[in-house]
Amino acid sequence: MSGTVTMYSTTWCGYCQRLKKQMAREGIEYTEINIEHDPASAAFVEKVNGGNQTVPTVQVVSASGSESVMTNPSLAQVKQAMAA
């Protein structure tokens, strides 16, 4: 599996911490962006979540170029998006 994974998160988000640990365990590399420190990223998260700053929001671009944005995805959903 290859592609790029970007996780929009906050420091206090327990769901973010869990998903980060799961991806690390599986060897999935990702870029983390803290929306509390990046207004443009916070605006993106709001846009894709109906005006809410819901985290984790995960953006995956697979090796084939398929892009998906998921809110609070499971590890299986991230892996599936990477394989698309």
C-alpha cells in the first residue's frame, strides 16, 4: 500500500491518539496537522464536516490518485482508501 495520508487532529483528541497508534503499529506513514495551530486546515476540516471541526479527519490520496476524506475512520477504512 502506498499513497499519502494526512490526519487533521488536535492534541486533546482521544480518537486521534488511538488512530495514530494503530497506524504506527501497521507502519502507515502520515502527516499530522493540528487544526488548533493552522487556521487554513481548520477551515478545510469545517468545510468537509458540515461546518464542524470534527477530528480526526483523514485525507487519503492513494497511489492511483483516488482521493477520499473521512471523519473518524477506522484503521480498516484508512487501509481500504489507501488501496483504492
